[in-house]
Amino acid sequence: MKLLDKAWQDWIQRNIERGCLQADMLGVMLKAGILESTARFNLATFSNGTTTASSPTDSASDLLGYRQEASYLFQHENTLVTRDGQIMQVVFRLDAPDIVVLDNFMTGAECDALCAQSASTLSKSKVIDDKTGASIAHDARSSQGTYFSLGQTPLVQTIEARISEITDTPVVNGEGIQILNYVDGGEYRPHFDYFPDKDGGRVHTAKGGQRIITVIMYLNDVAAGGATIFPNINLNIYPKKGSALYFSYFNSTGQVDPATLHGGAPVLAGEKWIATKWIREREYR
Ligand code: PD2
Ligand code: ZN
């Protein structure tokens, strides 16, 4: 997120001290042409802790050394309606790490179509080698996967527009949607989605910067197992067809949140299909 210049930072602090309402200040900032996401972010950051947004003191993120910044996403309504008319419900939120689950992010028909359009191009999933940045096969990841390029099909465009809207990030900051299929004990052992601060990571951050947000969309119901697990905070999110898991892990100082360590637990019965969208700091092309 973009920090505003010193004059705006001082203006925010001065007006908070004078007792101005943040809603009024937001109005002034929007009229001045500041993007809403940037305005809210700066209001939360420069209001001397007087913001009503989250500022936990003993979260896993804090204990692991990540400074959680207030997020305004998903704070206000329980039901979201995206511009294309999809009605979704916020059914879970955690402030630090910043995790939200939305029900009905996609329709059943969209989930089925995405799986059908991917089935013929699946190949063994790989992981990134920390040292070289190369993609390599590894026991830690036993799924089959494929990618769509940005905007590849009308359905992909619809989903990408929805993701852009709920995350308040430009479509062009997203990597292409990845589809994963797990069967028979298939899993993805705990890892971070952000790139390591090592040579192998820098190969990837050179374009588009760091990954900052992940959205995992569950494309089917799984008979047993297959939860997305966050071992540092003992959280398990179970797949539910059409629902989406959102988590973010990057702050304005460039820190990444180690409490977002996560994995895909083994699928014990049936199969699991997901779509993953990773979002970068900047345009990714
Ligand atoms: O399949 C999952 O639940 C899962 C778990 C961890 C997917 C990813 N990471 C991912 O696609 O990054
Ligand atoms: Zn992951």
C-alpha cells in the first residue's frame, strides 16, 4: 500500500487530534483524488493508534515479529455483492494474521467449468528452489496442476475481476490462476506463499515484487481431509465448493508475516480441486 507524503501524514494526525471523524477525513481525501484503499490505509497508519481497525498486541503475527497493520477489507458488511452480481458471505475473519473466508465466492457451475477446462492440461506440481529459483518436483507437494494466463477465458476474466474487487488490487497485479487437483493422500506441506529473501526468491520478486495476498477458491466438496492448515495458529479451513479463503502477509515496511505458514492437509477420501490466485505488490507481466 502507498504511504502518502509528509503533508498528508501531518494533516491526518492534526485532524485526528482535533477530534475529526475518520469518515469525514476520508471524504476530503477522496475529493482530493486519493484512491480509497490508499486513503484508508494512511488513515489507519497515521492516526496514532486511535483507529477502530485492528491493532492486536499478542497475536501469532506479533510474536513472530511481524508488525500487523490495520486492514479495512471485509470490516464493514457481512454480505458482499460484487459488480457482476455475485452475493457472498463473510463467514470467518481473523485479524492477525489477516485471514478471511467467504462463502459463495463462486457458483457451483463456475467451479465445475474451471475444473473441466483444466482436466486435460494437468501435470505434476512443483515447488520453487530457494537457492536457484527453479521449479522442481518435491515430496512436499503431491498434486497435479495447471495455470491459466491472465484473462485467458471469459470465466477466468470474471473470477479475476471478482478477486480484484474484493482484495482492492488491480487485476494486473495477479499471477495467472493456478488449478490444483489432489487425490489419494495428496498434500501440500506447510510453506509460505511469499518468496524467501534469498537468491532463489529474488529471481521471482524482480518482476512484480513480493507476493502479498493469496486467494484459494475451493472448487469441490472433499469427502475427508484436504483442509488448508495454518500450523502456527492451529487453524484448519475445510474445503467447501464455491467458498474462498483470503489471506494477506505483507506490510508497508516490506515485512512478511510468518504466521501465514500454511499447507494443504492430505486428502483422505475423494479428491480436492482448488484454484489459487497469488497477488503481487505491483503489476506482474
Ligand atoms: O490446497 C491447499 O489447501 C493449499 C494449501 C497451501 C494450497 C496452497 N497452499 C497454495 O496454492 O499456495
Ligand atoms: Zn500456499
